[in-house]
Amino acid sequence: MPILETIVCQTMKGKEARFERMVKARVELSKRQTGCLNSWHGISNSDQYLYLIQTAYQNLEEFHVIKKLIEDTLDVKDGGLESCLSGPPLLGLFEIDESALELKK
């Protein structure tokens, strides 16, 4: 069953540009992996420091494989997203129906 990872987090003032570059790198790396169905991020329209990051994976095993890849490649180079956060992120993993991933035409 597909898994949706959802992260809601807030950056420290002055670290927004660096954080966004780091997020974009992780989104793009995730998207290139076969176990990733899609990945994206958004910035709140009412708070420039509040981010939503979501990634859909084929299953829980692929989630673990891709997270390990990100940890071993990007986190070791840039210190990980946590280095730019103003507090702990809100994280969630959700089982979703495959039909939720179909785009309406």
C-alpha cells in the first residue's frame, strides 16, 4: 500500500533560502528513485517560515530505502534539515489508497 510522508516544519529566521535549497535537493533526489511516486513542498501563504513537505512512496520498505539514501548522501554533506529548523517538525506517515494519487483531468 502506498505511504504518504508529511512534514510540517518552521525554519529559523535568516535560514529560509538555505532551507529551501536543501528541501528542493531532497525532493529531487527522492523523485529520481523508483520507489518514490512523487514528492513536493510548499510554503505557507501566511507565514514565510512555515513549510509543508510531502512524499508518496510505493510502500513502507521504499520509504526506508529512500530515507537512508538521503541520510547517507545529503544529510552528511549539509547537516540535515534539522540544522535550519526553529523547533521540532510535525511528522506523519499515512497509508493512502492508490486512487488518491490519480490526477483529475
